[in-house]
Amino acid sequence: MSETTAQRPVPGRLARLIVTRPAGEAAHWVQALRAQGWPAQALPLIDIGEPASVEARAALQVWRANWSQVDALLFVSGAAVSHFFADGAVARPLAPFNTRFWAPGPGTARQLEQALGALGIAPERIDSPPADAAQFDSEHLWPVVAPQVVVGSRILIVRGSTMEAPAAEGSVPGHGRDWLIRQCEARGARVEGCVAYERRPPVFDDADRALVAQATLAGSVWLFSSSEALAALRMAQPSARWTAVTALVTHPRIAQAARDAGFGRVIESRPSLPDVLRALESECTAP
């Protein structure tokens, strides 16, 4: 855990903790944080749904039926897992297969274990960074999976797209970081993509706008797990000032985005719930 400051708010009793994850994930986090005495409230900053593109939905169906033809599938997030395996649409393996399943962090790995278990696939096929990794991301996943990647390997990236965003650079469908894609291609692998969901900006109602106004005041902490969520907040509230409040972020890239947005205090943590709780306990006082 680390901290950066800019007109740092004085640490004090926490009045509100804003959880910005997508709705389904936010509900789980709010419940877990409240159980530990923290005043968590959900304000999803990314709306997630099925791809709007007919072509993307058709390609998703093809990959759900033919996933065992690739050597590995990378699921970039829990949303990628839940939408790829939604409604029991993924075919059970009918013959022996060698496919591996990659997850950049423990949350995604747990969802994968549940989804694969429903298909009778053992969790030993899942690869993810070790529990004591400094961070959970592609850079820390790569040393684990790199030995699997050779010339001719087929890798499927399961990820999302962003509504109205420009077409992704390169040949792999979807939007997101391409760092691991480049590592695989440099080793001679064939990397393909599957768009399992679409990210959309939030639509605030009056209650949401009132919560945002309260959460610009001292005693507020915003929990960000993606730079895109922070960007959506800035777009939705372009005149808001954040110098009196704290951003608790789960990756250095998000920390930089929070500093750029003007948050008065930025605290970094690994993205797991226990790590976030430790950061809160170290830096804040529960009500």
C-alpha cells in the first residue's frame, strides 16, 4: 500500500465510502464492507450488458461452442467470465482437451473456478498470479503463463468493448490493454479476441447526483477499480472538485488517473477485498 497527496485532506472519521464497481460486483462489495463496519454505498460508474453488435454476439456464440480449439483463454475480468459463461451457453468438452484458462487476479480466478466446475473442468487448469504477487495484472500473470506460449499457440482473449469508442487498434476485437497480447504475439502465438460484454457510461438519477454531491465533501472515500470508471465520473460531473476527498485505488495506473482528476489524497492497494480492508483500517477511521 502506498499514498500520494495533493492538498491532502486531513484523515478523519469516514462518512461515506463510494463503491464504483459495476452493479453486480458493487452489491457484493458493499455488503462485505458494511459487514466490517464501513459506510459503503454503491454508485456504479460503468454499466455492463451484452454486446450491441450483432457480429460480436454471433462471434461470442461461436467461441462458446469451440473454446476447446485454442490452447488458452485469457479472461480479463470477472465480467468477462460471467458474460462468457452466462445462461449455461458454453459447450461441455466432449473429448480430451489441453486448454488452459488464464486469470489476472484472484477474483477472476474464483469466478472461473465456479464456471468451469459447472462443466466438470478441474480448477488445476486455471493459471493466475501467485497470492503474494505485488499486483494482480497482466504483467504479473505473464511469468506464470509464458512457458505455455510457443510458435503456433492459439490464445483467445475474452474481454469487453466500450460503447461508441473508436475501433480497437490491432486485429483483436474489444477494448482494453494489449500488453499481454503483444507478449504472446512476440513469441509467435496467434491471438484472437472475443467480445463478451459491452461497457456503457452510467445514467445518473436524482439520488445518484445527490450522492455525488455529498461525496465531494470531506470524509468521503471513493473506491476505484478501473481508470475507465474514474473517467466516466469526470465526464458525468465535469465541474466537480475532488480536492477534499480521498481516492482508494487498486492499481498504480488508476492512482495516476486519480491524481490527474485532482483527488486530494490517493491511497493505493491491491484489488482483493482483504487488501482493501487493510488499507481502510490503516488510513481511515470507521464511523
